[in-house]
Amino acid sequence: MPFSSRSKLLSVVIALSSAIVSTNVNAEPQKCSQLTSAIEKTICASPELTKMNQQVEQQYTQLKKAHSLVDNVVITNTQNQWHEQIKKQCTTLEYMKGCIRISLQRQLYDIKNEVTALATVSKKWRRVNSSLRQYANTVKSNIKQCPTISIKPTKNIMQLIPSQYVYVKSLVNPQCNTVIRTFAGCSILKNNRCNKWQLKLVASDANNQHPYIIGTLAPTSRTGNSGAIFVPYKFSPNGNNLILKAMMEPAGAGGGSINYGYDIIIQNNKQQLATSTQHYLAPANAHFYANNTRVAYLENSPLLPNYPQPGGGSNNGKLVIKNINNDKVLLTKERTDTSYVIKAINSADHTMTITTTHHRFGGKCPRMEDSLDCSSRTTTEEKITLP
């Protein structure tokens, strides 16, 4: 939530406010009885609560006037969430008046003192979040390769992003006609520390014109006690697709060896990038070659016993090569009870050197999960022609 560091109780919901807009300090009992919910009736019947409610409304009216349309959407969503929260918390008639009073007091305090709380935390993101700090240190802005592009985002781009997000990085495609601006921001605070980071991406042309929102990259958990946030890494050579790299969060038990690798965002039918088209590209140990137009990697195969889960172990039973420009699979190599190792890629003569290991099971090593370590094996080396 963009304006509260303690809870979702940040504002009086619009529906609640409009329902009691005609009430005042001297509310008539018959008007209060016409209201439907116990919370509305309690506020209506209390001059104290009615006055506090009106103060909250006034504060939020001023808050919306001072912020952009993007922020106003967030503020309204927060109001709606508070409405749901107060309905869950203030349920006992005996204590309802006190419960509502505390909630309204908290709203007034938060609006007055903590409007900029998330913005303050976001500006400290490099120091409080190791994954984003790693992103800042390892993924460099490459604006310098296109000297006509401004380093900092312009006002028309900043207006698309909620105010608590801070500018982080810019990536430009090889053709210098598309720029991706990355903004980091905290969406949930807990004890004055960020409990959930997000990245928002905006694309524009080289002149910072025609900007559009690509979407939000939020933390994700895909397997085991593991989590990551994908970050913009680099463009495909043709400049159409955006490669994302997983920055892994500290893992829980069983999640330490997992790395989600790379995702890709491909252009939609409007020739724009959108996080709705984001999907898996390759594992962390992938090999990019041919001027980054190709990626080769190994992954799990059902034709070979697997390692037990949770964990990030791969049986390396399937060799895959993809064209990054069009996101198409060019080659797969997969055989029963066979694993592979990529040893070298020679782009000059279009060959890849691999080792092929055939596993045999039975007797003391029956074919079952986690039996690769005890198998009898025969390993050979071969060269294959790259597509």
C-alpha cells in the first residue's frame, strides 16, 4: 500500500463516505436507521465519529488533488481495502464504536505523517534489499551506446509511475529505437521495512515519446521454498524481445540450490512489450552465443530418472537450442537414460562439443528417482552442428 506503513487501514472507503455524506454532528435518528450496515449506523449516530469521518474525507480529497491520476487510482484502491478491513475487525456491537474510533484516528495520523513513507523506503532500496542491490551492481544501464538518448526519464514517463517508485535503470535495444525504464518501489511496508518490492517497466522510443507501461514485475515463487524477482537483463539482438534474469531471494529449507534462470517478454500483436507475454526462456546455466541470437541449455527429461524435490537439481536429459529473436526452438536432443554436458560452443565453425552419457540401472541400482548417482555409465564426446 502506498500510504501506510502499518496496515491496510489507510482510509475511509468511498462507499462508506458517500453513504453517510448527508449525516452531520446532529444526525437525525431516523436517517441513521435507514442505513444498512452496523458500521454506518454507528458512525451516523455518533457526532464524534461523524466529525472524524468528515476529517478523513477532507484529508483524502486534498491528498488526491496533490497527486497524479496514477496515484489517485492507488489511493482509491486503498480506501476500498480499508473498507473491507474495518468490516472484518469491527464486528462486535459492544466494542464497535471504540474500534471505529481507533481506525479513524489511525487514518488521520497516517495521512498527516506517513504519506511519503513508501517513497522514503523506495529511495533506500539499494541498501535494504540484496536482490535489487545485486541488480543495480550487475545489470548496467547501456544508454551510452546510444548517445542521443537521455539518461534520466522525462516528465511524460514519470507521470505513468506511482510517486513512491524510484528510477533505477535504463536499457536500450541494439537499434537505439526502444528504451526500457525500470522503477523500483515498495508495495507493502512492515515495521518500517519493505515487505514486498516490485519493479515497474515503461517503454518509449529514443526521443522519450509514445511511452507505455510494460507492466509490473513482482516477487514470484515457482518451486520449493524459493522466490525471485525477475529483472530486465538485455534485449534480443533484433531489439524486439526483452530478456529477464531471476534475482533469487534468500531461500528456505530445500530452496538453496534453485535458480529460476531467464524469462523472456515478447512483443504482442500491437508490437509492444507486455508482462502478459512473459514466459520461461532458459535455466541459469544457459549458454548465449552467436552474438546472443541463440541460447543453448540442458533441462530435465522424463526419459531419465530425476533428482528428488524440493531442490534445483536437473538430470540434464534434454538439450535445447532456441532462437532468441523469434523465441522458437531450433533443436532438441533427448534419448532414454541419457544425459548431456555442454563442453564448448564454436560459433566460427557452427559446432557444439558435448559429452553424452548413457546410464544403466538394475541390481544394486534400480531405475528410480535419485538413481543417477549409482548408475553404470558409458560416456562419449561428440560434435554436433549448430542450427
